[in-house]
Amino acid sequence: MDLHSKKIVGYLFSRKMTTDLVVTALENAYYTQEPLEGLVLHTDLGTQYTSQEFQNLLASYNMVPSFSKKGCPYDNACIESFHAILKREEVYQTRYANFQQANKLVIIPYSYFTELFFLSIIDRVRT
């Protein structure tokens, strides 16, 4: 998630959170968004993000890694809130026949939920 524009810039759907998953998601985001050098990429301390493979990819893209401190979930509040809305509004409301259907139905509305998330934030700020 780009914290300036509030846009979801890269995503991938999988059964497991692996290094390959986050590497592919970052590659997809990098090639579609073409960020400037020095971009700060903030993640939690998950092993997939701290892996040598992921760190090497960040270095090759001239990105600066940033990590949450242990026990400090607030650094990732925006994306965690986005995922909570996605789950509440789509995932928990739908019965999927199989993984492929879930993949198709969850990935497609990502842009819609990006809008929904930030409209809900704006509404909370206004009230």
C-alpha cells in the first residue's frame, strides 16, 4: 500500500505466506509502478520479509527496508485495517467453491476495497 496515495500497488493471493509469494508480489509491484530509487518499503518482521532473497531484491531495486519493532503493530495499521475490511466485506460473506474461485473473486475487488477503505477513513475523519 502506498501510504501517500493509499493505493494498493502490489498483491498476490496464495494459500501460504512464503518468501516466493512476497518476492513475486514485489516484482509485480515494481514493474507496474516503476518507483523512484530510494523508496522505503515497510514490512513486519516476518521471515519472508527478512529473508536474504527478499533483502537482495530490495537492494537490487535500490529500495530501503523498514521494519516494525517487535510488539508494535501500529506501524502497519493502514494495511491491517484494509485487510480487515476486505475480509469483513468479501471473504467472510462469500462461500468459495475452491481456491481458484476464491483467488479470482478476492483479487478482482481489490481496487473496490481500496476505495471503500479510504472512503470509510474519510467518513470517520469528517464526523
